[in-house]
Amino acid sequence: MLWPPSPSSAYIRGFANCAKRTVSSARYVSHEFTADGLRVSFAADGETLASIARVVNAERLCCRFLRFVISVEPDAGPIALELSGPAGSREFIAALLDL
């Protein structure tokens, strides 16, 4: 079953810890809730982009119900990570990240 996830799942806790570290990094700029998830913006640099990609690569396997989109704006603009999913995903993400 993809949704709802088990709140006691070690994978879910691992995602939360890894995502919290990424969101709370020095490169974090802002976040905003979307209709079905969350958009997190980061300052542009290669290390931040690589870190976000590592998080997405690992977590797409445990949070299979979530959609991850990484966008990079032109001319060294900000990097954004969007997380979205089925109904309830926004609340699930907010609870995991303590937002």
C-alpha cells in the first residue's frame, strides 16, 4: 500500500531526518505550501543541488506516494524542491518537517 504510510516506519523517520537537515541547511531560503504539498527554495550552488538530489534519490523509494520535482532557475537563480502527492500529503509533509 502506498498511502497512508505507517507513522512508525523507520523509512519515514529516516526521510524526516534527512529532509529536516536539508531544509534547515544554511542554503535554505524559504518554503511555501502548495495545494498538494510543499515547495522549498534554496540558494543556488552545486553542493546544495547535489544534496537535494541525494535526498530525493533515497527517499523516492521509501515515500513512494510522493512526487519530487527539482527546479533550477536560469542565471544562477534559486533551486526549488517540490514535494506533492495524493490528498493528505501536504499535512503529512508539514508534520514530518515540523512546519
